[in-house]
Amino acid sequence: MPMTVLTVAVTLLYPLAIWFGHGQVEPRWLAGLLLLAAATRLPALKLSGVARWSVAGALVLVGCAIWSNLLLPLKLYPVLVNMALLAGFGYSLTTPMSAVERMARMGGQDFPPVAQAYMRKVTQVWCGFFVLNGAIAFGTALWASEAVWSLYTGVVSYALMGILFGAEYLVRLRFKRLHHV
């Protein structure tokens, strides 16, 4: 659990740290932040193939940043995070239990088929979000200033995620009421 908190904290603060460090610290040294982000995921490696690919991708970005001393590889990390989440959620759609259902079952509940179908649709919505969010993060990494990139990847994308969580919660309440689940 403490490592999970550290992973979330590093991931949330990463865009801000890159923005503040840009122009003050060489990108090859800022790559240490990405190395820290990858290191916090090490405990998950034995659990998840997505975690293994995510850490491998982060290490490639670290290597590119150190070798080139450019900021771009570091700005691509949020794109990598979205790709990893898309891979995990998307893969779950090929299995009997979607990612959202798997998370919901952590509470020890069983769900009727209508609820399972709803959770599969929610998983699809999150996949769409990760595609769109990753594309915007990619676009800002390539064509926007560091300030715009940092604002989007460090504030706007999290606000959009919160809005999606909130909207889904309201839809879920209505769904439960209509289907007596």
C-alpha cells in the first residue's frame, strides 16, 4: 500500500516537476523522476503484464532522455501511462470479466448479468477516454509549450478523469434504480 501511494503521488506530480525543472535542470537529470516513477511500479511486476510493459516503456524513455538530453521523451510518459491503462482495460474486454467488474468485485459482491453488461460498457467508455486523453497528451508533448503540456497532463486530464468518474457515478445510481441492482 505505501508503494501504491508513492506511485500515485509521483505520477500526479510528475508533469509539474518536469515543468518546474525545465530550463533549470538538464533533461538527462530530470530523467531521474521518470526512473523513480518506474521504480515505484516494481512491486506490481510479478502481478501484471501491463505493469511490466509500462516499466519497460518508462525505462526506454529514461534511456532516450539521458542519451539525447531532450525533454520530449520525458513528456511522453503520460502517453505511456494512458497506453498502459488502455492495454489493461482493453485486454479485459477480451475476457469474461471486464476491468471495471474486476474492481467492483474487490468488495466481494456478485453481480447479475445486466450489471456485468453495464460494467463492460463502462470499461469501454474508459478505453475511449484513455485513447482521447493519450492522443491529447501526445499532441501537447509534440506541439505545445511545456506550460501547456504540464497544465493539460497535470491538471486538465485529472479534472476530466474526475468528471468522468462523477458522471459515471450518477449514471450508475440511475442504472441501479431502474434495474433494481
